[in-house]
Amino acid sequence: MLKNPRVFEINTRVWLRQFDSTRKARLSDVPAEKWDQLRLAGFDAVWLMGIWKTSKDVIEKCCFEPGLVESYSKALPDWKKEDVIGSPYAIDIYEPDPSVCKKGDLLKFKKMLNDKGLSLILDFIPNHFSAASSLLDTNPGIFLQGREEDLINDPYTFFRHGDKIFAHGRDPFFPAWTDTAQVNYYSKEAREYMAGILLMLTEVCDGVRCDMAMLALNNIFGNTWQGTASKSDDDFMKQEFWKYAIETVKNASPGFTMIAETYWNLEYTLQQLGFDFTYDKVLYDRLKSAGAFDVKAHLTADLVYQEKLVRFTENHDEDRAVHALGIEKSMAAAVAAYTTPGLKLFHNGQPEGKKVKLPVQLGREPNEPLNERLNDFYDRLYKILRHDVFRTGEWELLESSKVWDYNYTNVNIICWQWKSGDEKRLVVVNYSGQNAQCRVQFNPETTEQFLLFNDLLNDKIYVRSVKEIYEQGLNVDLGAYRSHIFSY
């Protein structure tokens, strides 16, 4: 994938309903101009979230727990039982769900996207399959199996299937997901099988987003399933699954993109194991709950590391940005996240200002009004980001100083610039709820007496003295959560 790529996430099963409310629309029914619009907006790839075949048998048993029902009512007050279609992360096998795509059409779809200049990203769920997956019968050795006493002592985590007892998939900090069956990463058979799936996926897509990738790490898996899973001491099992799997994939398809959803400060670890990009949850959390100082501190990390981070202000796992941050702060957060190095992830509905976070088990979303102001903002931002300077240019974090000795509002401003030949972009963000002033410290690299600063985001032009910039810095005065993106 290209440097500093932009990826657009689509909740596929829900998104397709706009083309046929009876749920009969497939990917082949989507008008070509929909994909053209994404390419024209500057996107490099489409992540079709949730296309794999699911097991309907788990819906009645697992998808109507009180907590889930409450989340359905909150997101979609008029939901009906038929709207609950099950989690796309509890899959049966890695074949397209018939409701999304005919089995033989996925390659055609990929080629169509590639011909338009778009890459196709799909899901890879390493930790588990559906608790009703056909693989429990055909390949039971890839799953973590328990004993009778495990089922008696913890019937929420363990379940019986046929004559065997299996574990549900889980995160060590939360109860098990009862609609899933846990893959056993202490099993050679499981590792080879999962790496084989990745190898197969290189033929039908250009990259994968690996769900909860850190759960397959040796120490995390071992700690999560201590007392249930036992590990052999041969060299194959001592190495990390991801090192083996990614090397297998890259040897076959060097350009295949591996993206890791990861938390718990394990981003660097997974990058070292071969992932091209890892989620930057730290930046997201700081944009959501901290201020400019903490955001800037995160952006001082090594540039090689930052270029492999996934920057976002929302995705299907997080609250909608407008709901979590409010309109003003969400726009400042978007400028901050999407004009820094790394992969930029945008979420369907984000530019329109949708507020409802939809549970992944639902197949229908509520109707929400278009937020015209936010939509206009994203149109402008898309247009600005289309320039190659944000993809191939050199990025530099800048310093800001006080305007007067007694003015400390500069701590609320973060700023950086991109340079590629004669093209320069200066980004200044007031990440606070109050007016802020500062002097941005940078080298304008010109012998002219004055410079024109064209604010691409706000359609304003400023004339500034080069001598003043050299001696004191560029004077900036920004309202609460306002931003500049200058060309100069």
C-alpha cells in the first residue's frame, strides 16, 4: 500500500440496505459511481467490514442477552427481532456471506476496485470463529478444548459441541464471547491453519485488518488461558504466530497489507513482528480525553514508528466522533489525526455527522439528518488531503512560543508542517475550548520580504513579514477548537 494511505471503512451488511431495503442487494448491485466517489475523495482503499459467512444458529442463543438488547434499543429504538443478524466477527468460514456477495464474485469485485485505483481490505479474525462454525466438526484440532470440570465450573466460558468441550473466545479483561469458539495458539495445527487462511486471502483482497491482533501473542494467549492451554517446547511453537504467519504471507505476496487492531501499548511489538500498520488508540484516547500537551507528547515519537500507526477519530468499535467530542472538537480532532503521518482511517457516516454507534449485531441503522456544516468541513479536508505533499512529503513537528511573557495559551496549540519540494503545508490546531495565541517557530526558507499564507481550510489569505517570522515566529490567534491548514 502507498505511504500514508487513506482507508474508508464500511459496515457492509448495513450499508448495502440503501440499495435495496429488502436486504437483497449485494456488492454487485452497488453503482460504480459510489466507488468512483471514494477514489475522487482521495481514498486509497476500502475496508469492507463484515463480509464473511456467519452462523445463523448462534443468533437466537447468544444475541439477545440483556446488555445487547439494551444497546439495540439505545441505537435503534424501533428495532425488531429480524434486525438482529449476528456479529460479523463470529464467522463460520472465510467465504463471503451470500447476503453480501456470491462466492465466485469476490475476485471480480476486487479487480473492479483495483481498476479504479482502490485496494480492498477485508477482516481477518485470528482469535476465534463462530461457536456454531462448521470447522468445529471438520477441524476440531484448531480450537481450544476443555475438560468436563471446566464446563461444570465455568459454563459461560466453555460449551459442549458433539462429544467435545470447547472454549468460547475471550479477551482476558472481559467475559467470554458466547457466540464464538477460541482458536488454540498453542496448537501447531491451529497456527498452520490460520496462516493458510491468510495465504488464501492474499488472492481475494489486498490486505486485512486483523481483529484484536494482540490476543494471539504468546504471553497474552498463555495468560488468558492459563490452566487450559498447554504449550510444547519445540522451536516452531516458541516463535510468535504473527512472525511466522506474516513471513508466510509476505513471501507469497510482498505487497499484501497487514493491519493490526491492537491495544495495551503493544503497537511497537506488533510492528516488529511484521505488521505494516497498528491501531493508534493512544492518540484517539488523548484526542478524546486529554489536551494539546498530551497530544503533542504522543507526536514526538520516532517517525518510523508513527508512519506505521492507524490514525482515526472513530470506527465501528468507538463512539461516533460527534457524539463523543461534539462538533467543534471533532473537527479539530480530525485535523490533528488526519494531517499526521500514518494510515488515516475514516468511517462511513463520519463526514455526514452521524451520532449513533451501531452494535455490530444489528443489520439496520436509524435514519439521521445530514449535518451540513460537518459535511462541508470534510469535503474541504478531503480536498486538502488529496495533495501529494500529505502522502510523500516530509513531516515535522513544530514548536510554539508565547506571544507575551504573561500569555501561556500557546500550550493549547499544536503545529507541524509537511514539505515536498516547493510545496509546503503548515497545520496549526488550537486543541482547547478557549481562545489561544502563539508564535509558530519554523524556517520559511525564502528571501522574500513577505509571505502569503493561504488558509485552505477557511478560505482566507494572510500576509506576514518574513523578517518577523525569522525573529519571533508566525503570530497565530485561534478560537476554541479552530484550525489552520496553510499553503505558503
